[in-house]
Amino acid sequence: MFTVTPNGANRLDIQLSGKLNTEEMIIALDKLVRKSENIENGRMLYEIIDFHLPSLGAIVIEFSRLPSMFGLMKKFDRAAVLTDKTWLQKISEFEGALFPGLEIKAFNRDQKVEAEAWLSI
């Protein structure tokens, strides 16, 4: 499951749980692009609830859309990632280095209050 919910004018809340297949990845990325259209200097709260690697087809879709994802990420200044998996926290923060102008900070899932506070700075 991948949900994208607007939270105010310049923020999206995203939840990921389970395993995405090819069709679900297409729908998820389309939803993310559509709901990001009018965002500038945005914030993102990304909650990873129950992570499973996406299917091979879903990964191919994600890589094929990488150029448009770079453009989309320019709309955001900060992203907080909530996950209890240490390796996902490290990868999330590393991804921040790949997107100039986007700061990504990882938090444990029980630190939502702290993540919300960091996003509001």
C-alpha cells in the first residue's frame, strides 16, 4: 500500500506498507506527481510501516521514472522518514545527498512528534 495525503499547502504525508508490484508502483508514482504539482518549498513526512522490497517490475518502473523524480524532488526542501529499520534510516539520509536542496532526516516510528517539529523549522 502506498498512500499520498496532502497536509496543508506545501506538505505531503506518505505511507508505505507491504510490497509494491509493477501496477501499484505506476499508480503510486502517478499519485505522487499529481499531488505535488502545486507545491513549492515543500515538506514530506514519509512513514514506512512494513517494508518489503518491491517486485522487480516495480523497481524497473521506478528507475525508468528517475529523471522525472529528480524534478519532483526539487519541489521539496525537507523530508522526514519514519521507520524502525536502521538500514532504511541510513539509506534515506544518504538519498538526501542525491537530491540537491533536499534535506532528509530519519526518525524512529515512535518519534513522529519530533519529525513533525523538525519539518516545521
